[in-house]
Amino acid sequence: MVKIESVEELNRIKKSNYGFVITLDEHSKAVMHKTNCDFLTEENYLNSKKTDDITKFHWHSTFSLAEKEFPKISSCNICNL
């Protein structure tokens, strides 16, 4: 798992089009996204950091690694993962 610590890092991951990004909402519910998902914007990333400055965007290379870290993960409705 890689905690996405900056907008630049998020953009590099999106450009790579490899792996999966896991986002956590205000209730710590994990949602898995493809790296090209429309939800993964700079604005959404920055808004997630405003609340408590804890990284809520994580990158995993495979689905199984993400599932091990977040057992109750759900799929994104935007990118239809």
C-alpha cells in the first residue's frame, strides 16, 4: 500500500493507469477505483485532506492486496469496477 501524499503523486498514479486507488470516506468506508476513474480529481483529493489532514487516498498494485488491507471494500459506482 502507498499512501498518496500529494496531488502530484495522485496525478502520476493516474497517468500510469496501473493498479487501484482506494478512497476512505468520513466514516472510513473503503471504495476501490480504477486509476482512470473520474472521481479521482485533484479537487476530491484536496477536499478529503481538509477534514483532518489524514491521507484518505491509497494506491495498491493488485485487487488482492487492497482487499487484504481493507476487507470490507466496495466498488466504485462511477468507474464501474
